[in-house]
Amino acid sequence: MTTLSPTQARTNLSSLLKRAAKGEDIRILHGDQVIALRPVTVHSDDYALREYDVTEEELDRFVKRMDKQIARERKTGAMKRYSGNLEADLAD
């Protein structure tokens, strides 16, 4: 277990992140609190729900609306697929 001041943590942040990612217990003092540095799992399936504070129904309506808009814009040529060559795509 390693406990550091914010200054020590800032100086060694890259190595601390690597160590924490490998499972080492890293702690940083912040006033009278100890803050743990550890990896977390982010679930992309509920990211929008939490980040934008929307319900599943609102998100579903948004996705359907955007899918329709994208399809319309592709059909009219207003939107093109990225080919991997930005300069060529911009030249069209």
C-alpha cells in the first residue's frame, strides 16, 4: 500500500497509474480524506443514460431519430462514409 501527498502523486502520476492498473493499492491524501486510485469498469451500454441523465425510452427515440437522419443524409449525398483518406474525402 502506497499513500502519497497530492504533490508526490502529481510528480509520479504516470507510474502510479500503471501500478494501480496492475492492482497495487495507491492512495492520495486530500485534506483529511484518503482517495484511492484504482481502475474502474465503464459500461458503454449505460454511459449515455448516466452522462446525459436520460431514460432508456428517450435514448431509444434519439437513436431512431438519428439513424433516420443519417440514412436521409447518406441518400442525398450530404453525408459520406469516411474512406480512411481524409484529404481525398475533403477534395470530393
